[in-house]
Amino acid sequence: MRRMFQELNIKYHHFSIERAIVLALGLLVLWLIALMTFMENGKNHAVNLAFVSVLMVLLIGLTRALLKNKYQGYMIGFAAVMIAVIGYFRLSSFFVHTEIIFTLAIIGVSARWGTRQGIFAAILAMTSNGLLYVFYEQMGVDFEIFAIGGFFLASAFIVGVLSKQREAALKAHAEMNGQLNQTYNETLRSLVKALDTRDSETGGHSERVTLIALSIAQQLNLDEKQIQQIHWGALLHDVGKIGIPDYILRKPGKLTDEEWEIMRSHPQTGYEMLKGIPFLAPALDVVLHHHERYDGAGYPSGLTGMAIPLSARIFAIADSFDAMTNDRPYRKAFTRDEAIAEINRCINKQFDPIVVDAFLFSEKQGWTENPHYKGE
């Protein structure tokens, strides 16, 4: 058996230049309104501001178009500085400190791609700003040009270093969470093996239903948090059977009414066992409600329809299919077709019809194709 416990997928990202641009656009809109309301020639200024805003929107498209290009940071840095140059010409008539536009471009590139790309953008900005001062403004070469250039380089370096430190911290955090999650998984694995060993007639049941339930979850396009909920819930669904006496759990024949009453207590028992353990909270819905029925005839709460947690509705089908297709002391296993026919017969009675459709589709694809499950 391969490893069946997938490590929690922690993603870490650089600062998003797209979000930065959207925020900047929002500020530009407010500025545009102020220009048209309070300034002389406000409409002309607003047109120039709108033009620069359109270029910023195009920069978002360029960022996405170059997503897989290894020189993306340098290309976006060049484009951002060129937009800043255009902004210089368009906005300098009413906005004196246009070097701020260059600074925003440098900070955005440094935060998203790192120090080297940021310094590249800073050198471009420093050169462009200097040329504009000397030839466009005809102010000549003076200390201010070098001071602003130094500020550009310092901004790129500082933001780039901070971004790198942030990335390293997030990566370390992800690794720590992965190790912690691995410890959780190994703990669950040992517990599940102990349960399956005790209930020898259903050995391997927890692993099989986990695989089926995760395949259904994938077909329903659930997010990682929901998949983790189903994963741990499927593994621990029968943990409450620890409280069931062996003479009932291992009885070779059918159970009496009194014995069934004791057996039906295992969801509540499992819930009571796990509810005080914070990291197992995602598993509780499956543990408590995996024997509920869509028509309300299940236990322990008698929930109906959508009141039953989705994870429990998914698991109910996986659990029933595995139970039907494996031998029990009191009956032989169903064939695949017989089990599927029974599940179809119980739509809107025992099972959610939408989840049944997802089950049937994933069953045709084969359980082993599910990327969230890894055997050992």
C-alpha cells in the first residue's frame, strides 16, 4: 500500500502586481473625479489620466501573457517604466512630482519578481528620468537627478530584499505545516490500521472508501479545504466502533434489534471522541452524519436533504458501494452492476441525486486516477 495521506497543499505567492494595479486604478478614478470637479481644464487632465489608466490595464494583460516566460520580470519592468515615461508627458502639466510614477513601477516589479528585476527597472527609470530632466525639461545635469536615481535604486533593493525574506518565511511556514500535517496523517494512519485490524471482516474498508469519496469530491470540483474534510472524515468515520463490544462487532450472523441499537451508537461515540481535538474538526461532519439518509430515515440526527453536510452525503455513497461490493459474514458481495443498480434505486431515498451523478461519472473513470489519493 502506497502513502495514502496527501500533504496539505500550502501555496505561497509573491506580491500580486495585478492587485497592485487594480488598487492604483481605484485611486486614479478618485483622482479623475477630483480633477473634473475642482481643477481648471479638469476635463483635459482627466482624459490624460484615463489614457494612463488604460495603459495600466494593458499591463495586467501583458503580465498574464508572459506568465511562463523566464524573463517576465524584466519585460514587465521595461513596460512599466515606459508607461511611467508616458505618464510623465501626460500628467506633468498638473502633477509636479511625476517621479512618484517611476517609484511605483519600481516597487511593483521588485515586490513581485525580486531585487534583480527591480534594479533593472530602477536603472531604466533613473536613465529615463534623467533624460527627461536634461532634454525635455532642459534643467541640465544637477544633484537632484542623481538623488532621485539613488532613491530609485534604494527602493528596488529594499523592497526586493523584503520580498525575498517574505518568500523565505512563507516557504519555511509551508514546510513546517507540511511536516505537522505529515505527523497528523501518520497518527491517523496508525489509528485506522488498528480499527481495520479489530474489525477483521471490513479490513481495508477505510482506505477504499477514502479513495472513492475523494474521487467523488474531485468530480464535484470541491476546494482543498473540503477535500481535506472528506479525506480525514472518511478515514475516521468508524472510529466510534472502538466502543462497540467484540461480540457485536465480530458477530458472524445478523445482529438482533438490541445489538443494532448499540451498533448505531458508533457515530455519536466517534463524534464525542474527536470533538475536543482541534485539528480533527474537519472530520466531524462525516464521523457524525455518515449514516444519515437523504429522506430523513437515517441516524443519529434524522437529517434530510441538504441539511446533511455535503461531506457526509458524499461519503454515504462511497461507504455503501464498498459495503455492497465486499463480502460480509451474512451475505456475498454484490457485483459492480448490482451495486450501481442499488445506488440508482436509492436516489432521493438514501442518496443525494447530484452526488450520485458525480459518483457514477468518477466510477467510470476509475478510482486510481484521483490525484488526491496516493496509495502505499
